[in-house]
Amino acid sequence: MGAKSQSLSLEGFTFEESWEEKRKRAEKIVEILMKTHPREKLLIGDPYRTLVHCIISQRMRDEVTYRVWEELFRRYKDIKTIASTPVEDMQEFLRKQGVGLWKTKGEWIVKASQLILEKYDGKVPDEVHELMKLPGIGRKCANIVLAYGFGRQAIPVDTHVNRISKRLGLAPPRVAPEKVEEYLTELIPKEKWIYVNHAMVDHGRSICRPINPKCEECPLKELCPYAKGLVKDEDIKGSGKKKKTAQS
Ligand code: SF4
């Protein structure tokens, strides 16, 4: 484990615990989550398709996103075809598929594709700050591309990861998602980062739901300060978004 980032602090947590205790608890939590929510296929395995998937997915249900995404690639085939598609055509395609924010997403998909061809030689960049230069790609999507597209160790912080990390006291309740990512990458061993997003998303949908989490049946309840009344939902800040992106 590397040295603790200087910008991280134990201040702001609503209960006392040393860094060492927090690290040990974080490791146990991730091990339990990996067992409770296993997933064999962690990769889409194609950074470009992952990126397009992430843009479509904003404020969309998974099933709908997946259907539209499959249809999009059936129709447009590859990055070159998409980059040469008029923005209005892509917008119309998304609108007809029932995609919310179709105007913005249509423009992002075409323009991001053009930029990847022109500036990155047709290859999706594999660095978080380069990815964030693409239209519609914020930090969460950049990390999704790294984790699910490239198979790199990264922790995308979406609404589930943000909420659950704070309930579990792995990040202070008031910090922005970017900061949650810093705490998690500090506390969790790097070789497990890639599991955190999918396990917490599954956990957030099935057990640690936004309203009325099922703490009684949760395998993490012995390790969870929320279950012990030490963290409360009203302490938790949902989001610290600044840039308009394809984020949740
Ligand atoms: S014990 Fe409750 S708050 Fe804690 S992780 Fe489980 S469901 Fe979420």
C-alpha cells in the first residue's frame, strides 16, 4: 500500500477509526462484496464501445441502454461510420430509440468519435485526463472506460458507489465523488479496484438501496457504521458534479 495521499484526512468522518483500522475493514468489505456479487464477465473488452455505452447510459435504465447500444452498432458498425454520420442523424436515431437527452448525447457520440480519429489516431486514449477531454466524458465515464473497456484497475464512482462508500464510512459523508474515489483507491488494494464498481452497483440495487436499505439481511452489517447508527442518510451529500457530462 502506498503512502496516504496528503489531501486525505480522517476529519469529516462521523465516527473515530484509524487509517489502519479503516484499511482492514475496507479489505474485508470488498472481499465480502466480491463473494456476494460475483460477476464473471467484467469486460465489454472494447474501449470505444464502452465509451459509447457510457454516454448513452446517462439517466437510462440498463436494459434500455443495452438495447439501444446494440442497435447503434448494428446500424453504424464502427467508429469511422459514426464519425462521418451527421450529428442530426445520430440525434434522430437516439430520439427514435427513446433515449433521454438524445440531442446532447447524439452530438457527444459523433464529436467524441471524430476527436478520437483526428487526435488519437483512432485509438481511445487510456489515461483518465485524456479521456476527460472528450465530449461528454467526465471522471466516472473515464474510469468506466479504463475498468470495463481496457480492463485496468480503476474505481468509477457512480451514485451507488458514492452512497454505499459513505454509509460504510470509507469516505466522509460530505465529500464529492472525485474525493470518494481518492479515499477508495487509498483504502482498497489496487488489485481489487476493478471489482468495486460492479459489486457496489449490484449491492446498491439489491440490498443497500437508496431508500430503506436492507441492513438486517446485509452481509456487511457487522462492518457497517450506518447499520450501527454512526452514519445517517441526512449526513450524506449525493453529488459534487460540476461539468456537464455523461454521468449518473
Ligand atoms: S448494513 Fe445497511 S447501510 Fe451498511 S452496507 Fe449493508 S445495507 Fe448498506
